[in-house]
Amino acid sequence: MKFIFARMYQLIRSIFFWFDAEKVHYFAMNALRFFCSIGFIKKILAANFQAKNKKLAFESWGLEFKNRVGLAAGFDKNAKYLRELEVLGFGFVEIGTVTPKPQDGNDQPRLFRLPKDKAIINRMGFNNDGVKVVAERLKKWKEKHEVQSTKYENSPLTTHHSRLIIGGNIGKNKVTPNEDAWKDYEICFNELFDYVDYFVVNVSSPNTPGLRELQEKDSLRKILSHLQTLRTERLKLKIDSVVEKPILLKIAPDLTQSQLDDVIDLAKEIQLDGLVASNTTISREGLITDAAIVTAIGAGGLSGLPVKQRSTEIVQYITQKTNGEIPVIASGGIFSAADANEKLQAGAVLVQVWTGFIYEGPAIAKKICNGIAVQ
């Protein structure tokens, strides 16, 4: 069965790659949504795509992840496909990037494949439905999950149901000036607080003009410290709350050594919960794809195999410089269990895939889980 699915995806991928990448993405996910709406097909998919080893469970920030393999932000921007991604065996899904107001993002086409490099270039531009719409979807998901949990608890049968951990990746609207960016992050934080398990502050996307300027130490301190204060105030009002909703920062692989040191120093200073390393790169060095093709594609963030080494180097550097005191989620160039193990050995606590999902197919989470060196 595993061989059949693998061969089938190779055939499907070869067909999909003839068409616009963004349109194919939504077509494929909507098709998966249809199949998951049919009970017996959903069970077949879950049986074939989910790793069954309970030893894969991992705890961090007071959250129990059923496994260490997550889906990075940008794949399910609007929290539309949580059921489908849970069926595919991901331990956690990061939705977003979400902004206060809905926005269309940059002009299409804005998503491009580089098959020779096993890479993708995107300049999406934080296209999303806006935080209120996304929060409402997450609210319904949470309510449905709570009903299911009660059903399982009251069942005479032994049923294992691990909750999908959901992260909220938040950003600012394109029209918001940088000096007011903290207000956008506050709005998203407050709207999503009750519905996500952790937050990731995104100031590292190359596709929103000026956004990466917020990675400078003073700008970061203002945004992150403010969110920490908001969290403290909210938790004081919720006596029963046991989870503090971790706040992480996603950083770019293009940071200079001094900028990376500034981020680490700030993270230690304000006791940030963690870092995500790394976002897409603006570099085009070392690509196999014809330079004329890359030039014609134009601006955008590059992800996939070309960022693998740099991402690992950043994870390792952060871990060594902080003695492992700041947890890191590794993202960048993960296609296999070997890639995931490399990131974990470098010091990461969790891994995220995105481009790897496109090239390796829907079984990627299970393949990685089955090959992870359980620690």
C-alpha cells in the first residue's frame, strides 16, 4: 500500500507541476477536504498516513505534541484545512500568517517551483482572510474538538485521540507603518489568544515591504515585550489557565552574525519562549535552475533544499550560544527523516515542513516520524 501511494503521488505531482502552483495547491487541498468528508475514506487515509508509535509524543512549553513533525505557516493561512492536515499525521500545524485586516497579497502569479533545486519561490504577501474570520474558524474547530473529547472520555471503548496543536503565526498589514506595527500584532494576539496553543511573531517575511526592518533589536523588544505584557494581563484574569501560550519569534536565514547575536541576546533578556529558524531567504546562490528562469521569476522568498544548510547552522548556533535554554523549532529544507534528525541533533526540539510536503507528498509526516531517532 505504501508503494502504491508513493507511485501514485509521483504521477499526480508530475501532472500538477504543469499547472500554476497556487491554483494546484487549493485544488489539491479542496479535493482532500472532499475525501475527508466521507467517513470511511477518511479512516483509510488516516490509517495510511498517520504514524502509530506513541513514543513519538513530545512535550514542550507545557504542550503535548503527538509527534515532532509540524506544518509551517503559509500552507494553511486561513485555518481551512485543519481536519485534513490532522488526518495526514502532522503533530502540529501553524496557521497564518494572519493580519488584522484581510488582504489580497501580491499580484499573481506569486508561487513558483524550481524542481531541479527542490525549491519554491513565493511572494504571497500575507494574503489572508483577516484575523476575525480566522479566529471564528478556530473557535468552531475548538468547540468541535471539545465535543469529541467528551465523547471519547465517556466511551466504554479504549480510544486514543491526540489533540492537534495549533500555532498562530501573526503579522502586520502591508499598509501599517512600522512604527505602528506593534498595534497589529496586539490585535492578532488578542483575537487568537483563546484559540491557538502558541504564537509565532513573523517579522522575517521578505514579501511585505519593510517588514524585515522590524528584526532590529529595539523594534523587536517593543513588539515582543508588549505581547508578553498582554499575556500576563490575560492570564491574571483566567485563574484556571495552565498554559501560558508560548510566544516565539520567526527569524530570517539572511541575518548577519551581529543581527543574529542581537536576536539571541534579546531572547535571553526578555526570556522569550522560543525561536523558529528559519523563514525563506532572498539569496539565490548555488541554484541549479537556469539563471534566466530565476531572474524571470523575480523577487520572493526561496524555500526548500537550498536553505537546508543555513537553517541547520542557525539552529546549531542558537543552541550552542544559549546552552539549549531557548527552544528552537527548525524549518528549512526538511524532506526526509534524515533531514529532521539533522535538525534535532543540531538542537531543535521540533521540526516543520512546507516545501518538502510539495515535493515528497502527503505521507511526509509519517515517513519522518517513522525515521526519527526517538530521544
